[in-house]
Amino acid sequence: MKSGNVFWMEIPKAIIASAANIEEGSTLQIKPEGLGKFTIKLAK
């Protein structure tokens, strides 16, 4: 089982790779919802 630090360090790589088309000025919010679960919200 990964530690919280490792888990959160690995997420940004996926976000950068999959969210390269996000408009400038947008805010990407990550909300943890328990072990290994999280939601990503895009706010303009």
C-alpha cells in the first residue's frame, strides 16, 4: 500500500499528461475521498 506522500506525488504526472489542453486561467482542484480515491474538478 502506498503512503499518502507517494500517492500525491504520482498524481501530478497524470494530470499534466491528460490535462495539457486546459485553458490558461483555469484552476484544477483535487479532492481526496479516502484511500486511493479522489475527484478532480476543473473550475474556470
